[in-house]
Amino acid sequence: MNGRSVYGYVNRFLTVDGDNCPGYASVCWFGPPRYPLGDNRLEVVVSRDGRQLVREIQSCIIRITQIDPSYIVVEPVVGGDLRMMRQSGYDRVRE
């Protein structure tokens, strides 16, 4: 979204009759990604609180064509955050 990777989970996939978009997703966003290892973006940490991304993206409904599907390993971190590790693809950050 907006030139960077963000994380969330899909609640439901939707279609709209008569719309030529292949579909939409209802998404619950996690917090903005943080990279504890600096430029090495292998480890990504997010909070469970996605309010900041909801304000920035201004929607919880997105086109499925905006989703870069990849398997993610999720591990809880002390303090309630989540560690995300992509099994394919690369995290993008705004330059």
C-alpha cells in the first residue's frame, strides 16, 4: 500500500455484481511494520493495533489485486507484538 508492505489478515472476500474488479477483501490491519535488524528486512515486527494504518489507508476494504499473497510465519513477541517472516517475496519500504 502506498509503496510499502503492510500486514493484515483477510476477514472475508467479496464481489460486487456488475463491477469489473475481480473482487475485494475485508482486511483487519496490523500496525506499521518495524525492522529490528535495520536494512535487513528479513525480520518484521508489527503490533496488533492497526488503527494507525486504518487512518492512513482510510479503508478496511481493498481490491484483491492490491494483495501480494505470500505465506507468512507468525510468532508472538513478548509484549503482544507479532514477528512476521515472509516465505516468499520481499518487503517494500518507501524510500
